[in-house]
Amino acid sequence: MRIFQRKDLYAACVTLLGASLYLGGIARAQNLAPQARIVEAVQNEKLVTLHGNVHPMARPANDRGSLPDQQPVTRMHVLLQRSAEQEDALQLLLADQQDPNSSKFHAWLTPQEFGQQFGPAESDLQAVKAWLNSQGFTSLRVNNGRTLIEFSGTSSQIRNAFHTEMHRLSINNEEHFANMQEPKIPAALAPVVGGIAGLHNFRPKPLLHRLGKFRRDASTGQITPLFTFTDVNGTFYGVGPADFAKIYNVPSTFDGTGQSIAIVGQSNINLQDVRDFRTIFGLPTNDPQIILNGADPGLVSGDEGESDLDVEWAGAIAPKAKIILVTSQFTETDGGGGVDASAEYIVDNNVAPVLSESYGACESSLGTAGNAFYNALWQQAAAEGITVVVSTGDNGSAGCDDPNSQSSATQGIAVSGIASTPYNVAMGGTDFDQANLQTTFWNPTNGSSQVSAKGYIPETTWNDSCANAATAANLTVCANATATSTTAPLNIVAGSGGPSSIYTKTQAPWQTGFGDTTARDLPDVSFFSSDGQNGSFYIVCESDQDITGDTGCNLTTFSTASPFHDFQAVGGTSAAAPTFAGIIALVNQKTGQRQGNANITLYSMAKSETFSSCNSTGGTSGSSSNTTCVFNDITKGNISVPCNGGSTNCSKTSSGGFGVLVSNGNPAFAAGTGYDLAAGLGSVNVANLISKWATPSLISTSISLSPSSISGTVGSTVALSGAVTKSSGSTTPSGAVVFENATTGAPADSTTLSSSGTYNFSTVFLPAGTYPLKARYGGDTTFAPSESTPIAVTLAKQNSTVAVSFVTFTSAGAISSISTSAQTVQYGSAYILRVDVENAGGTPCQNSSGAVVFICPTGTVNLFDGTNALNDFPNAQNPNASSTSRLNDRGFTEDQPIQLNVGTHAIKATYTADATSSYNSQTSSNSLSVTITQATTSTAVTPSVTSITSGGSVTLTATVSSNSNSAQGATGTVQFLNGSSNLGAAATCTPAGATTNSSGTFVGASCTATLTAALSSLPPGFIDLRPRSTPFVLLAWLAAVLAMFSFLMAVKLAARRKQYAYAGLAFFLMAAAALAGCSGASSSSSGGGSSRTISAKYSGDTNYAGSTGSTTITVH
């Protein structure tokens, strides 16, 4: 690229950033220690509100009640904001780093230098940490860039500290948690605290789409050799690495040698999948490096496929580059785990010059804190020279709607906040414009180099939905759409783009003159992303999706039943991100330098592009014979999707039915000449891009390194000194010096040249071993990089100590203690095990402030219960859990799944050091004595009815409950009893593990047993000895005769009239007595019935104690 183009761009950047800035003051701000901004006492009653930090799904319709007070919430982040002076200084530095005429051109910072220059003052950090500690939060960690403080706590601690209720939410049958009100913090902290990230667990989504209906031709099954083939749905043209290179003119002279690409992930991968992929496509053997940021997450459904795609296709474009997958586990308690943690690890540890992320979350979902998190992270990456490449999404212009669960949009036009910052390249998606023309662009068979594509294929927007046919004159194309229609499919699957609602052209000055006049627009560039709409897709190997019983990855095995084949047919802007990351690695190989924010160069090139001469539809812009066009300008199609009538930005303004998303009466958004919000600048002719990416002419230098040799033991302080000498010129070299292993290239530490071009530096971070150490000068705008003559280093390894600790928690979920002393707890109690590998003196490498103060051990630990392996750790390369866990970057690991059975346990651990570790392996540790007692249970009996007729049946249910948090419920039997007599045989108790009910309340492990029995009116064991009653008729006749006899005698003997009354009275009394005697003969069967005590006796098992419960039933 011509130098004057960069000069023009630099002038524009400075103008838009504010020409009125006092540059001398800014320069001083970069070099002076940050000033303290927390100057008042922290008062918890004097608060300020942090606005924009409630997730849009945290609304009453989705509310399922309060999160339990003891619910842990981990990996939350306090976002630390810069002062206005620091922000101005950083913006100027970022512009200078991209200006070849600046003394700071490509003078990239280390994470530590970034934190020192642009982070808060040390006193401010301590004030924020002290407040977090005072609120009961734990696991505090300040990152190297000083942009955030990680912390963990519980729901009740969040409520008390930030004055916001934490609730459970249910959306599309998925459980989440989130804060329901805007958080508040003490006003004294507000100058430094910009937000709180991680108060909810809504996750960024992987942007990968699998081809749904796809199977091989069962009649022939023929593919020779690989990627053009016919199946029962027609002929398909799978895109392999050689096809991609042919279509996009990737030069074979660059292969990524000496480069590295970091992939953001939240699942591990099966290394054999990558090996199979590279074998099938004839790529050189080159296993990816996997960095576990904490515990191994294992193979996570959905996320594994994303990681496979990203790793395999970044390596397909740059086959000799080192592909580094950084993966972080997340659980339902994490506020900022998974891809957030992986991205932060890559940037804060300067893992690679190129970063690829294929996950998305819309700006409004991220909220103020989430957007600030990614803006600050990608900004730090740019200052370090890392090129960040992010997928825009697979939901068209409906960036907040989910293409995996929705068929029409409801939330209007939006974009992904992970991709919309001014500091990353946002990748859109295209499709090959080859419907019914495939044979024009593809050979029927594959050539010797495994390529069937003939050359560049004209492109259109990628849009699987009915809205793809919409125009300003016809916005009713989705009116009759259905999910199964082939002519008007109802879905929202399309490449994404649109204007940011947060960032402007002022923040992205390099985009001025392109797209929207004010907003930062997406995408920047695009690549093929289709999932098979026009007959093409990407091939990915993921063996756990194979045909049942098959292993490996191949294109010659097929089945007539799902999943039909042993490879994956996928698409999505997920594919565009790693492929473009691979292309940036080729650019770095050509220039020998990092590029930082590549958009500055991309848009500078675009200003010189004649887009009308580079129209993709003509099919010549991407050909190998075209040496002019950098971009293939996409001019066909749109990325609008169907929307519910009456919803935001929908063409159908009345409720009911479907319209399409529109902007100013046009489908949102259509492709056209030049930049557009459907495909950005277009796709890329890679050879021309690399050719025109300028390499600056620099003055050669040499660098010295003293002393001539180093010996001793690792951990001792070593003094290093030297100078950078120029071959010509009047100015003095400036910039960073990195100390590296001259054989492996692994960095140990770094420093910055003084104003005289020298350095004097002391370090404790030189690793153990015998190796050559070199000083590498990174160069600046005037002076070229150089490397010193290596010096000999011999540092003996330290012995290590291994400490196994028992971690307990309070009822509120906070850590109660971390102890190596003997413990006695019930089965299923809340505890975990922690294993620390420390130096010979028993000191961990991370101090109490969260800073790493010396080299941390690397390697694995093995955990034992006595002499038996404690197999608690998942392993992505093995379907079974094992006793082996890798240490995290702070030298420890946690056994979180631990659940010891009843008994006495002696927990021990061993440490196996990596070959490159600075510590010796250790075969012994303390013996942590843990006694597990049976979990206490209670038994409740519930009858199906509480009152029955004698001889009737009742179903009895016994529920055995506990406070155990084990996934293994109680087992054993329950004996039901009527009084003291058994009711049938003992019933099996069906176990159920601990869970949380619909109200958010913890429910401990349990079991249930049932029995149906008939109950008599008499207690068991009784015999009825009552006399039988006299027949009613006989008694009645006897009573009548007696009464008549009495009456006649009274008449005959009575001397006075009143005697007649006496006789009548006697008659009625006798009759009444007779009748009463007859009716009372069976009186024992009347009344309220008898009460029976029904009990259930739980037998208990190895881990759960027995218990008994009872109830009563009335029998009539």
C-alpha cells in the first residue's frame, strides 16, 4: 500500500479524535503514573446507579422467582474505566501505532505495559478490592491490563452489595438467572468503576449452522475423491481447503509459517478430529495447542462443533501456523465464564497476534457493562498488536433474535455487541451465486490436489429466508411463508449486518465515508458462509456426530438413516471469522509484523478501490489474473428476514402475519455497489490483499544482551542489560524488548527501552532449564526489529510441594474455610477439594492480591483416595473421567464434582511436571483426612385418600428426603406398616438426585416408594366376639304382646280414671323400649369410623441413614 494513503488516514483519525487535544499533555499521560481518582471515603449508604445493566429478558413474564440466597455466582467482573485523559492518550497511541510516520508505529504494548499506562492507580485498585472484600466476595483477581477485577460470591451478597434482586428466569424452556434492577455502588468508587459484568448467565451463542437434510446417495455412495458429489437431494459441492484457496485466490507462497492464531472456545475438542481433517485434505501434520483456562470443560454439545470448525478452518488457510484453542469451562453459576473468560485470557496473556471469535450476543442483551467489557478488551488487544476477527451473526439484520429457536423476528434491527466495537474486524457472510449453474463453476470430479472448484465464483448475500426475494416494491414476499416451504421458507437464517446503536464514526474514523453517515457499521468484510442453500457448505470433522458405530472422519461411508454420513456439512459466519483470521496470519508472515486493528488498512485500501470495476457478479474480480481488485464487491441480495406483523422495523405494521425487516422502506439491508450493510466491503482476493499490504522500509538495528551466561536456581532475581544500536539515522530506537527462549520462541519477560535506547532490567521469570536466551527488539516506526546473540542459561528446577485442601462453604454459599486439617461432614455436604502446587518453600505463585509474583508450576496433578484414583475430572480426549487435572495459570486446580462416599478417606495428590515446567514433579502431598458420615434423612407418608370404606384400597407413597447435594439419590427399600404389621413386602425406593424446584428452592437428594393396599375396619390381629343381634321381626312381636297384656290388666284393675293414663304411658314406654332394642342391635357399625396409623420405614443405604414416618387413615 502507498505511504500517502496511511498519511491521509492518520490525518483523518487525528482530526476526528479531536484536533484540539493538547498533545504534550497526552504524551505525559502515557508515561506518568496514573493519578488516584478515589479521593472520598467509601460510604455504603451514598450510592450511584449503574444504568443499562439489566438484561432485556429480565422481565416479569419470564420471572420464576428469587434465586436462592446461597446460590453461588462466579466469575463476575468489575469493569475499571479510564480517566478522560487516559482515554485520549490511548486513542492517540492507537492512531500512532498505525501511522508509519509516527515514532510509535507498530510499537505494540505488553498487557502489563497497557495496565501500567492506562489502568487505575494502585491506590484505586486497592480501594475497590477492599470494598469487594468487605461485602464478602472472594476469588478476587486483577487482570494484567488492569481493565477488570474478577470476583465471586452468592445471590444474597450481590443483593446486599449492589442493591439488586437476583431472580430465576425461563425463556424458551431454558433456565437462566439475572439481576432484576440496575446495580448500585458507593458513589466514591464511581470515578473508577464503569460497570458490573456477569450478573446474569445469558451466554453468547455459537454462530454455526449445520445442513439439516443431507445424506449420501444410498444407491452408489460414490465420492471420488472427496468433495463434489451427488446424494438423494441433488448434487452438492462441499468446500474444502483447496477449493477455498482456488475460489479466493490464496497464494501458495504463504502458509502461515512462524505465525499463530488464537481461537476463543468454551468446549474442548477431540484432537483426532483435527488430525482426520488434515489427513483428508492433505494438509501437513500440525496438532493445535489446547490451553485450558481452568478445568477441562470436556466436549460440550454445540460448542464442540464450533471449536472444531474454527480450529480446522483457521489451519486450513494457514496450514503451518500454530492454532491455539483457549477454552474455559462455564457452569450455570458463572457470570463471566466460557468464551468471555477465554477471550480475556488470550488478550491479557498476549497469546497470539491474531484472535478469532465465532460467538455473538446483541448489543442490548450485553447491556452497558457487557458492551464495555468487549470494547475495553478489543481495545487492549489493538494496543498489543492483536488483530481481533469476530463473526457478525447468522440472524440477518435481526441481531437480537435467535435463528435457532425463532422463525420470525420480533425485536427489530440490531447487531452483535461482540462484533460492533471499533477495534475488531466484523465478518459477514455470503453465498455462491450458483443456483442451477453449479457445473459452470465446479468440476464433476476432484483434481489431484483435491480441488473441484474451477476458480472464483460470483457471490450474493447469504440469506436462507423468504425475505431474500424482497425489494422496496415487494415487501409481502413472506406473507404466506411456512417453515417447510422451499419457495418462501420461514426462518431468520442469514449473514448479519447493520448499524451499531452504541458506536459512531467518531470512534471508528477509518470507516468515515463508508455506509451510514454516523454509526459504526457492520460487517467490515465477508466470506462464503452458506449452509447449503445453493448447494455448497464447509466440510468439518466431528467424530461424535458419526454414524452409530463408526469412528473417524471420511466422505466414503454413508447410511440411509440419520446422521447419514461421517462428516459435518456446516455454514455460518462462524466459518468467515477463522478463515479471515488465517488470511491475517498470512499477512503477518509476509510483513513480519503484527497488524493490530486491521480495519485501518482495509478501509485505506478500499478508498483506492474502484468498486464498479470489481463487481463480484462479473466473476472476474476474484480471479488469479486480476491484480487490481482487493475486494469482490457483492451487489446482489439482502440480509432482511421475516418479522411478526406489528413488531419493530417490520414492513407489516399491523399485528398478525409476517412482513420483512425494513429500513427507510427498503429491505434491511440490500447489497449494492461499494460498501453496504449486507456484505461490507465484500469478500477478498487474497493474493491482491497480501500484495498490497505494505511493508514499511526501516533502518536496521542490532541489540546486545548481558551477561554472557546465567546460572543458578529458578526463582532467583536475574539482572539483564543491553542496548539497541542503529545502523544509521539521527533518532534513537524506542519500543519493547522481549526476552525469549531462542530455540522455542517462548517469551519469559519484557521491558521497554530507555530514552537512550538501553535497558537495565531485573526479572524472576526466567524458566528453569538449559537453553539459549535472546533479547528481541520489536522495532518502531523508524527502526527494524532485531535479535541479540543468545546467551547460555542454566537454571536448576525447584522442588515442588503439593497441598490438598478441603474447601467448605457457608449457608449463603461463601467460602467458609480452606483447610488441610481433618474434616468430618455428612454425605452430600457443600464442599470441594483444591490442590495447589507450590514452590519448595510452600508459597503459591499468586499472592493474596491476585498478582503472580514468580513462575507458576505447569503440568498435571493426580488425585487419590487412599491408593485408588479419584476419577472426578472430565477429559475431552477420553470419554471417561480420570483422576488427572491440569493446573490452571495460577498453579492450582479444583475438584468441583467431588462426592465422597460414607467412610474415612485419605486424600492425596501427586504432581507431574511438564517437560518445560520450572519445578520438579512431586510424588507425595499431605494426607487430607476426610470422614463422611451418612446423610440424615426424613420419611413422609402420603396416602392417596385419607378416609376409606373397610376393605377399600389406598395407594401409599413414602418420600425419603435429605439435605444432600449429591446427584445420587437415596437407595434401599421402604417397609409400609399398618400399626405394627407389615403391609406386603418392602418396596424399592427409587432415587432422585438433588435439584432446584420451580420456585428456585434447593431440593436435596431423595427417593420415593409406593404401595397399594386394602385396609379392614378392624386393626390387624383382632377377632369380633360380640353377640349376634336377635332378628328384628321376632323382637317386634314380643314387644307388642307384652304391651297389650299390660294394657288389659291396667283397665281391669284401675279404680279411678287416671289409671287409664298410667296404662297408656306404660304401653308406649314398653313399645319404645322394644323398638329401641331392635334398632340398637347393630349400633357398633355406625359413627365416624376407626383411625389407623400407617407408617413407612426406610432401610437406609451406604450413604443415607434410615428413618421412619407415619400418617393416619380413617376406615369406615
